[in-house]
Amino acid sequence: MAVTQEQEQELGGLGAAEEALRQRPHRTGRLRRGYRTADVDAFLEHAERSVPARRLTAAQVRAVGFGSQFGGYDVEATDAVLARLEDRLARAERVRALAGGAQRQWAERHAALSAAVLGRLDEPDGERFPRARGLRRGYRPGDVDALCALLSEHFAGQGRLEAADVRAALFRPRRGRRGYRESPVDGFLDRVVELMTSHGS
């Protein structure tokens, strides 16, 4: 049986997602770059309309991107709003899936995500991701591998990380073959966040 909106609210899902949208991020100083305000406002207004109608998913929030401008919305504050929204939506999606008889599909998705994440974590340091090409900028492998070591401990039950820790991770740049290519690393971290937020890992 599908859960009602009232049940979702009681379980901290849909109602919590709406709550996450009530506070707008603050703006940067006039001489600092932030997210383009028109982009952020448009997305948040879309989210306010879409969340009650269940037309916005955690994955869509995770994938959103904004332009930049001087005096825009503060990046960290905006990312925090989006992180709260994503977490609440992921929780609501899990409640609906399990209450709606989709336990098998949910378990299969969890297994596939876990296999993808743990398989990558099992790769040796320096070889987990493809290298950047030519003189393109990549991520410093040592920084990425250090986070992977913490993630390995987390999923082995020997440490504790939050999705916010993964979202906040910063890597120093390296050019060409000295760095990991950025897009595979970013995609992997998206899967880690999905695993943590959607499945409580």
C-alpha cells in the first residue's frame, strides 16, 4: 500500500523536504563570486511547487548546477540548502518504496550501488580512477585516495562519515597524468552520496 503525504510527514520525509526549502541562502559580498541568484531562485521556486506533488527527486537535486556572478548566493550556504533537501527527498523516496511493496527493487538498487562503490574502493591507491588527459586539470590522487580510505573504513563499520563530509570534500588540482580525471571521481562520489542518503549506509 502506498503511503499518504501525512504518513510521509510523520516519518520525516515529504514534510521535512518542504521545511528544507523555507530558508534561502545568504548572498556573498559584492566583490565575491557566488551562485547566480536567478538560477538558484528559479530552481528553489520549482522545488517548492514540485515537492508537494512528488515531482522532484533526490537525484535531480544532486545533479542541479548554477551559473556564477559577483554578489550571488553564497556557495556553501546554497549547497547546504540543497544537501538538506536532497537528504529529505531521499528519505521520503525510501519510505514510499518500502511501504509500496518495492522492497525487492530497493534491495537490488542498494546491492548494485554497494557493489559499484566497494569495487572502486578496493582498487589500489593511484589506480582507482583514469588519469587526466594532456594538460587538463585533474584531482590530486593522494587527496582522493585519502578520502577513499576513510570511506572504506566507514562501509566496513570501522569509522563514521556523513554524506555532508563527502559533499564537502576538496581535492588539490594536478595537471595531466599527474591527476585523476575529474568526471569519474565526481560520478563516484555522487554514487557514494546516493548510497548514504537513500539507504542509510
